[in-house]
Amino acid sequence: MAETATAAEYFGVLMPQILLLIFALLCPALDLWLKMRRGIAYWVIIGLTIVGVMEILALIPETQNLVPFLFWEQPPETSIFAVNAFSMVFTVVFVFVGALVAFVSPDYIKRERNHGEYYALLLIAVTGMSFVATAGDLIVIFLGLEIAGISSYALTGFQKSVKRSTEAAMKYFIVGGFSSAISLFGMSLLYGAGGTTNLTELGAMGAEYGPIVLLGIAMLIIGLGFKIAAVPFHMWAPDVYEGAPTSITALLAAASKKMGIAALFKIFIVALLAYKAQWDLAIGIIAILTMTVGNLVAIQQNSVKRMLAYSSIAQAGYILIALPVWAVYDPSSPELVRISEYAVAGGILHVITHAAMKSGAFFVILALTVRGFGENLKDFDGLSKRAPFLALAMAIFVLSLAGIPPLAGFYSKFVLFSAAIFGSSEPGGASWLVWLAIAGILNSALSLFYYARIIKSMYIHNPQSQDRIKVPPLIQAAIVIAMIVTVFIGLYPEPFLEGALEAARALNGLLPIG
Amino acid sequence: MMIDYAWLIPVFPIIGFLIISLVPKKWLIWEGGAPYIIGMSTASFVLSILVIIDVLNGHTLTGPDSPRMTWLSAGSFELTFGIWIDQLTAVMLLVVSLVGTLVVIYSVGYMHGEGETKRRYYAEIALFIGVMFGLVLADNFVEMFIFWELVGLCSYLLIGFWKHKPSAASAAKRAFIVTRVGDIMLLSGLIILLRYVGTLDFSELFAEGSLEGSGMSSGMATLSMILLFGGAIGKSAQFPLHEWLPDAMEGPTTVSALIHAATMVKAGVYLVARSYPMLVQTPDALAFIAIIGGITALIAATNALVAVDIKRVLAYSTISQLGYMMLALGAGGLIITGLMHDGGHDGLGAGYSSGIFHMMNHAFFKALLFLAAGSVIHAVGTNDMLKMGGLGKTMKITSITMLIGSLSIAGIPPFSGFWSKDEVLASTFHAFEDAGSYSTVFLILWIMGVATAFMTAFYMFRMWFMTFTGKQRSDAHAHESPVSMTVPLMILASLAAVSGFAFFIGRGFFSFMSDSISSTIGSSVAVEAIHPLESLGEIFTSPLTYASLIVSAVGLFTAYSIYYKGAFSVSRLASGVTGKLQKLLAERYYISWFYDAFAYNIIYGISLVADIFDRYVIDGAINGMAWLSSKSGAFIRRSQTGQVQNYVAAIVIGGCLLLLFLIVFEWGEW
């Protein structure tokens, strides 16, 4: 079988990533030769839209045959890529966030130089992320993580003249390099135990390599925990999120973190299938710690940007609930299989909704920065009178983050928490899972405290001046798109949940049979 | 077929609502965006008519095949949004779309002087119409309940439209809170159904024997149906929750017209009619409905006798007529129940059909009466009938159209009210003959119904004569209203005059409605349609018809001699026993007073205790939690030093703890 796999077949399934790279490599050319500024952003948006549309077409059964190359047969046993609903859903999220970032960038970075590099790095980061989502092999996951990681280090330090930005990039780079090394070590331990780097084949390995795999699990949790900013590997995140250009903060929070989630899902669910009884409790505890610490410290913040950074940490904690609940998976019980899929679907749905609401919230801050405002809570005072649209958008984003119906964040949290409850009450499930739901619900209540402070500032406090704040149209467009997605998923979540379930089934489909 | 696009009917007005509330001010063109709403409601009206034509041709969308989409799902639980269209829906669509559209057109004239707030008015009206469409098109109780609550919300917003007036604000609150009592009963009834039957989809709940088949005891089934009807008691202002409706007059008159004729209060009647396939399984609940209906009809009519506010007279008359509808629905259902056990009978659907028929006719004449009253108020600037009088000369169109409305509601042939009211009373009388153990109750209810008919004729003409004849009692320079107001009046007047003829035109309204019951109640009861001409003959040969006709005529004549001829001075009644009676009526049997006393003393007492508990125990706990959270947050925050060495150290320490945890707790697995 392996001999029959031609290069063309690999190229076909990798068309989205290849396209992204082509668009990325031409960005510096547009900058240097054609002296484009704003035009590069449009170019990036076009590229990302093409890829996004391609993946969305592939996700809808009726339109799948419009993009046949994504479904070209691959020899299963040698495959290092797994193109399926899971990779498509995640790629859509990355591309969506990347496109929104491209929308807001031209007005935000117009005083900086080297636009071509900025956009090229942005596209390369998105490509790396989508490689992680598409990976069927540890090596590909690691390469994807590094491609995205190194591009993000550079993007974080893009504002070379701003001390905060370079400091953040330095911290991000040091902690990132450290964590990458650890996760690579963890992967090599898995290779040592299983004799392969293929996820599905690793999943078939038995439970007999206890100690060595246990060390591997710990190292992978550290390495990937860094990517998703799980407690206690989160400390870099607030500094980096605060220091990075806000457009890049949105990319880190809404896309880069989701790449970590994708890698975590793939490695723990598929490759560590036999060890799920060993990692479920550890990840459950980390989930609770992450949401609690994130929310508690967020309450203390006066900088809205930093507050949202901590809120991102907390949100990753909610998503982590999906993993221990998935661990109730038992192929002999259709009901448990269904719950495991539902849990992962909840995680994926939260990835989708969080991408929209968190990037939207950062864009509101960015819009204010562009108009010369600070990022502190008092800069939001009376915003409803000066910029009613921005205030409304921010209110929608933070209410959605808090999980207030009928907004998107409510529904994805609802699926996650209800999955935990289903998992605890189903015979054969694990009764402690209910604590994940309880912790999640209590944390949601806790988080409302600081989200409400933002709304209170905007709607109750008096503005420092009465002048209207005008938002550049492109930034406004990005905020409107994020807002529409946030409201629409909340009002009509069914197709999104259906897509997330499809992705979860695709992930379960990678499991070794028997 | 157009019926497949019926889902667009509620979408149009809701789009109108979104446009008006979201677009910049300069796009609103004219009169606060009225043209958008007129366009959208007209689109809904046209589409409704097309759908109704489909229904007349025998196409319906019912049962499990009706189109639906999954709105959200959680595990095995699913909420769907679907469309359910049968004959009953068709009648509701006609009423809501026609009256809604005319009210919006009329508003252009009526609300002309409102300035900036017009935008809010049109947005809310559009939403009100849209959600009412949603309510009548719903194919399960969850969907219906969502729209039911939205209808309640819109009525709250519109009753309190003049929010700067304390009376309007409190009337809005009252409408919201009182109907909420009914809504909670409805919700409890639905929860019982969900618990036993396991679904709230019409297609399963309306299957034959659905309640008994689910293992519900008959007492539980009756309870669930009475609770369901509790929703209608609140929404349709039935005794004892009827007091909110007269107060709801504080809103603009157009809103009253909409609430009374097409939207809010009709929702309760629709709920009862819609639940018929379940109700016929619980005869006791049906008797309860009929009794509440009869009591409401009589009580509200007596209140209307002494009211001097023109809108209050109409409000009480609405409550009274709604009572008639409930009476007919209850009586008709009971007849069906009896016959389900004893075998076939013709004219089975008469009670049901007459209730719906009366609802449709009432929609037209009540919308007419309210809009005409609005025209009068617009002209003289007061609601007080004592300050009106002699307006017939200056307001010809208003006075004539209002006369038609009054004749119609009084039940004078050939106007529409006559046909349906006669049938309502006739089916009550049939229930007396057929209803077995309840027959005495229905004899009493029939007598109450006839008495109500007398009072209706009296108070309506009292109102008409006081307003349009005699000497002018105020110095306002009354003038006829603008065209945008008189045209809807004339359209509604012609409908109020002729809509009763639906009784015998074509197949006849009753045989049309019978299709709706026979398709939902199941095949074991064959609802045979009588030929319309045959029933026409029956009406004019039955002594019952003449009885109700005579009492109406007497009522009209009494009003004529007192308020036109002045043959008898009302002031003579102001003392003694009649004076006390008058006071009792004017104070609305002290029901409001009782509610207030109840609310102020008992509820307030309970609230006080709850408040203390809330303040010291709950708030204390919350504040403690907040303090703890904030302190622990501050503590954790201090570990965030900004030093990258510390961050890496944290990762190492955290990683070691993690490894330790894995070794201690998971090692034993091997």
C-alpha cells in the first residue's frame, strides 16, 4: 500500500496548508516590490478566506464533492496526516481568527515597518496550527507546534520600539523553548515505549510500559500545558498577552491556545488511549486549578487586557473538562462512546465560540488603543456614551465569556458541563466527573464578577469626555463579524454542535480498532 | 405551495423589528420607521392569506411530518422549532395579520404627535405581531411557551409605553405580574406533561388517549389540564385573574386594540382550542373551563355597566366576550367527551367551532370598537364618557362604524356577533342536554350567558349614546380623524358587519373547523359536518335564538330609553341598595382591593423575612466569598513576579508535583 501513495495524493490533502504557505511567502514580495501596506492585509484575508471556504465546503456533506482533493485516499498505516472533520473544524477556527487579525492589523500597526514580514509570519503561524490539527503523527505535531510557536515569538516582539513588546517576546521565547524541549522529550519517551510516532499505532500499544509512559505523560502535560496556559504552566501568559501587540494577543488567545488543545486532544485521546485511566484524574485536577486560578487572579486586575488574559487561562480550564470526560470511553458501550464524543464536541465547540468572543473582546481594546486610549478599566468609563457600538460589542463578548444565554459561550459551556454530568451518572462512567461540572459552574459565577465590572464601567460610570470615538472601518468590520458569530451560535447552536460532534467522531475514528 | 413558506410569516415582522431598532436614525424615512412595519406586516398578511387559501383547499401541516429544525440538543434531549398549520392556525393567522396590519396603519395617524418615541413604538408593535405569529405557528409547547412569554413581554412594554406616567408604569407591571401567575401554572402543567408523556410535541401529545396511555392517573391528567388552562386564565384575563386587563388601558389605544383583538388575550383562547385533543380526555377540566368562562362573562359584564371610561367599558366587554369563548370551548368539549363514549352524533364540533367563530368575529368588532374609541379620544382628548356626548354630528365615520361594532357585539342580526354568540349560547344549552352529571351546571351557565347578553347590549349602547348623542359636555373642538385612521375603521366595520356570514358561505365555518378537530382528535369520533343551510334553518327555528335575540333587544332598548330619551334618571339609583350595588361594581367587587391587600400584607410580610434572610445570610455568604476570592486572587497574583526565572521554576515545580501525583496515585495500576 505504501508504494501506491504518490506525492500528488499528499499534495491534494495538504492543499489548504500549501495555499497558506504560498500566500505567506508572497507577502514580503508585496511589501518590498509593490510597496503595498494595506493591500497585504487584503491579500492575507483573501488567502485565508479561500482556505476557510474550502474547509467549510468539505465539512458540509452536500458540498463535499466540490473539494474532492481533500478526500483523496491515503495509505492508512503510513499516513502522517489525518485529514478529517477534526482537522477541518480546527483549521476553520485558525483561519477565521487569522483573517480577523488581518482585518484589524493595518490600522493598528500602521506606524511600524516591515508589514510584509508581519503578515507572512501571521500566515505561517496559522499554517503551523493547521498542521497540528491535521497531524496523524507525533513528529508532525511537534513541527506544527514549533512553526506556529517560532512565528508567534517573532510576532509578539513585532513592536521593536516598545519595551513591553520585546520583553514579552523574550519571556515567551525562553519559556516556550523550555517547554518545547520538555514536550519533545515526552514524545521521545512515547516513541521509546511504542516504537512508532504514528498516533494510531501508539494507541494500539498496551499498558505494559507503565513507568516510562507515565514520565512521558507528565512531560507532555507540561509541554502542552504551556501552550494552553494551564496552571501551573501559565505564568508566561499574562505578561506575554499584555505585552504583545493586541492583534497578536488575539491570535495567541484565540488560535495559538486552540492549537495546544488540538495537540492535547490528539495525543491524549489517540496515542495514550491505553493510559486514559492514568491521565484522566491529573488532567481533571489541572482543569479545576486552571479555571479557578485564572478567574481568581482576573478579579484582581485593573488592566482589561490583562484581565482578559487571565480569563483566557480560565477558559482553557473549561475546555480541559472534555478530556477526563472523554476518558469514560468504552467501545463496548454505545452510550459511553456517545458521551465521550459529546464531551470532546463540547470542548471543540468551546474552542469555536471562544475564538469568536475572545478575539472580539481583544479587538475592542485594540480599537480603543488605536484611538489613543489605555487598556485600564477606567479607560472604559462611560464608553456606552462615547462609542455605543463598541460598548455593546464588548458587553456581548464578556457576557458570552461569562456564559450568559442566549450567547455562544453559554451553549458551549452548557455542553461541556452537561457532558461531565452525563459522564458521572452513566453506569460505567466516573462519578467524580460531576465535580468538574460543579467547579465549572461555580467558576462561571465567579467570573461574572470581573466581566460585570467591565460592563459597569462602560454603562454606569461617567465618561471623562463627551467626544464620540470613531472606529476605523476595518476594525469595526472584524468586531461585527465576531459579534455576529457570537450571537448566531448562541441563537442557533445546532449546526455548530453538529460540526463539533462530527469532529469528535473523526477523532474517535483515529483510535485503533479492537 | 405557499404553506411551505409559512415560517416566513413571523419572520417578516421580526425583521421589521430588527431594522427599526438597529438602523441609524436617518434611515427611518418617515414617522419613526412606520413604512417598514407597514410593509412587513402587509407581507405577513399577504402570505397568511395565501396560506389560508391552501388550508381552505385542504392542505395542512400537522403531525410528525410537519417541517421542523433542531434548535438545540443536549445528549438525548432536543428542542425543535417547527410549524403546525391546521384550520385553527388559519383562523388565527387571518385575525392576527389583518388586525395587526390595520392597527399599524391606524397608528400612523394616532401616534403622529409622539415624536422621538415613535421608533420604540413601531419596533415593539412589530415584535408583538411577530411573536404572536410565532405562537400560533408553533408545533410544540416549548416553542409555544417561548413565544407566549415574548407576547407577555411585548404587552408589558407597550402597556407601559408612556413610561413617564406612573399609572402606565404600574399598569404594565400589573399586567406582567398577574399574567406571570398564569404562566407559572402553564409551565407547571407542561412539566407534568413532560414528566409523564416525555415530550411536548403536539404530534405526540395530541394522539388519541395520549394522557391515559402515558400512565397518568385521571386526577393527574385533570390537574395538568387545569394548570394548562391556568395559563389561559392569566393571558385571557379570566376570573379571578382578569383585573389586569382594564388597567392595561394605560397604553396607547392602538395597543389596546391589538391586545384585545388580535394578540395577547387571544393567545389564551388559542391555547385552550389548541389543547383540545388533550382536553377531551379530561371532562372535569372542560367543565372547569366552562364554569370559569361563564363566571367571567357575567362578572365582567356587570362591571361594564357602571364604567365611565370608554376604554374600560370596552375592556370589560372583552373580558366578558372571552368568557363566552371559554364557555363555548368548555361546553363543546364536554359534548365531545360524552359522545366519545356513547357513539356518534352530528354537529359535534359546534361548541369548539362556535368558540373559535366568536373569537374571529370578536377580533374584528373589538378592534373596530377600540380604534373607533381611539378616534374619539384623539378628538376630545379624554377617556371620560361623561365629558363626551354629541360627537355623532362632527365625527360621522367614527360614530357609524362604532354603531356597527356595538350592534355586532350586542348580537343584533345580521351583524357578526349575532351568529357566533347565538351559537355559543346554543352549545351551552346543548351541553345542558348532553353533559350528564354536569347538566344542571350548564343550565345555570346558560342562564348566566343569556343575562350577559342582556347586559352586553345595555352597556354597549349606554356607551354609544353617551358618546355620540345628546349635548356636547366638553368644550373640545372635536373633528373627524385623518384618513389613515378612518380607513382601517371602515375596513373593520365592513368585516364586523359581514364576517358572521362565514357561518353559511361555502362549506360553512363550522364544517371547516370540524376538519381541524376530526384531524386532531382521531378517527374514533367522526365529526360530521352539517350542511350550512341546514344549520341556518336550525338557528331561525330554534326558540333559543329568539330568547337571546329578545334579551339583546331589551338591553338595547333600555339603554336607549335611559341614555337617549332620558326616561329614567340614573342618579336616582345612586343611593340605597342600588347605590351599594353600584359601588360594589365600580370597585370591581373589591377583587383588586383584595389583591392589593394580599400583596401588601401577606406577600410583603413574606418578602420582608426573605429580605432579612437575603441581606444577612445570603449576602453575608456572598460577601464572604467575594472577600475570600479577592484575597486569594491577590495572594496568587503576588506570585506573578514578572521574572522569567520564576516562571520556569514554577513550571519545573509544577511538573515535579504532577509527576509525583502520577507516581503516587497511578503507579499502583500496574
